[in-house]
Amino acid sequence: MEKLYEILKSLHPDVDFTAQDDLIGEGILDSLDIVTLITEINSAYDVSIPAEEILPENFCSASAIYDLITRLDEA
């Protein structure tokens, strides 16, 4: 999870991602951030995020993103 926090902090150093639970709805992450995030996750975690998993609920919080990574890693 620390690796994910580092990736998120590189996108928005001023945001406390441990306390946010609506990254999309509050406009913290936009579509460009999501694309960058997916690329960084693919590299850092050696998982591929398929297009059908690029849904707001999978990117609404650091916890949701980590759950997605874990689920894809186990598949």
C-alpha cells in the first residue's frame, strides 16, 4: 500500500490520500491522472488493468485502488 501512496503523492503532493474517499467525485483525480496512475500501477505492481476495470468505483479511494490491484494480482 505504501507504494500506491507514493504513486498518488507524486500526482498530487498536497492531498492526504489516507483520508480521501471520493477522489473522483471531489475532482482530485481527473482522466489524465487516471491514465498516469494506471501506467504507474502497471509498472510498480506488474499488473495490467483492463479497460472494463476503469470505473469510478475502482478509483474513488486509495483503498479501492489497492483492492483492485490485489484482485488483479490474484487473477
